[in-house]
Amino acid sequence: MRGQYRFFLPNQEIIVPNTITDEGEEAFLKQLFQNVALSASLYVGLCNQTPAETDVLADLTTEPSVTNGYARELLTRNAVDWPGVDSVNGVKRIASKQITFTASGGDFSTDFTRAFLCDAASGSVGTLFSYSGPLSAAILLLDGVSFDMQYEFFLD
């Protein structure tokens, strides 16, 4: 079981493996084998964090503030936001729809180098499933600028 984030930058597509947190691993396994339901919705956020596999959502301290258009992006657990299962090099994969972060009314409050996947629309209570690996340079979204990405999950 593994995941990766696909970042779409101007003239460049970057694929970065992720770290699935301990609590994310536990949540996925409980969903699969004990029928303990995950939240109906997942959210992708941005941060500039050095992650640890033991991190929980409350450990995330570098997310931009919810101003100037920043908010965690919703990925509902359905066939619209996760359009299909396919194979990549013989490994089964599901990919989310492409999501977009856009700064509006001003720049984001801070830069980011990573994305994260959780089950909370905001705040620090919920399950932190994964962090992306770092981008090579921090990005600060300026007013009117957008950033696109998607999440891919593999069972191999």
C-alpha cells in the first residue's frame, strides 16, 4: 500500500511519493478488514512541515491560514472524485480528480513544500493519512495564482 502526490507546476509535472502516517495505516487497515468506516470525505491541504510517521493532525503547524482563498480541498469518497481504478506497470491504482488551490484577495499566508491528506475540513481534530514528499523549492501562491494537483493510491 502506497500513495503519491502529482503536482502540476507551470511547464512541469512532479510526482512525489508520500509517507502514510501510522494512524493512516491503521485507519486503512480497519476500513478494509474490520469494516470501521472512514469519513465520507477526504481533504487535501498544504503545509511546510518536516513530517514524522507518528504525526497526527494536531502536529501539523505550518498550514497556511484560512484566508485569501486557502482551504483544504474536498475529495468525496465516490466515483466522481475518484473516477476509476486502473493499472500502472501491473500495479492497481486509483487517482483522485485534479484539485486546484487558488489565492484570491491576497497571497497565501505562508509558503508550502508538501501536501497532506486527512479527513477534516479544517482544524486539528481528525485523522492525518499521509504527507507528500517535499517539493524542491517552497511555493508561495500569490494573489490570482493557482496550483493543481491530485493524489494517487496504489495496492502492490
